[in-house]
Amino acid sequence: MDFVKYIDLLRKNMKTLKKVLIAYLVAVVIFDVVLPRDEAHAHYWIDKVFAFWTVFSVVGCFLLIKIGKGIAHLFLSKDEDYYG
């Protein structure tokens, strides 16, 4: 399969892709809430909180992306008239 066509298809259907990914995240949270837990074998108190690790990973990914973009912008960006 031609990856350029696949990426172009994803870019054209960005709203649908966002809806699918949000639905996936909601399904993961619901699965985490419905999943039976054995609280007697929880290693930490945070393991007893429903959907904590799911929310933690989503927030962590968001922060990593924002911090990475901020650092890249800080070190890699040049002034508008840098080459002029």
C-alpha cells in the first residue's frame, strides 16, 4: 500500500479520525471501569482508583507533546529575517 495515499486519506478525514480516536479513548475508560478489580492484590493505593492509569497516560502524552513542541520551538526556530 502506498503510505502517501494513506496519510493523505487520513488528512482529508481529520474530523472522522478525531471522532474515532475519542470514541476509542472513551471505550478504554469504560472498559477500565467495568473490568473487575482484585483490590486485595493492588500494589499501590492508586491501583484502586478507576481509570487512573488511562487518564494519566492521556494527560502524560498531551504534556509530552506540548513540552516537546515548546522546546523545539525555543531552540529550532529562527527569526523571520534570519536568512535575509
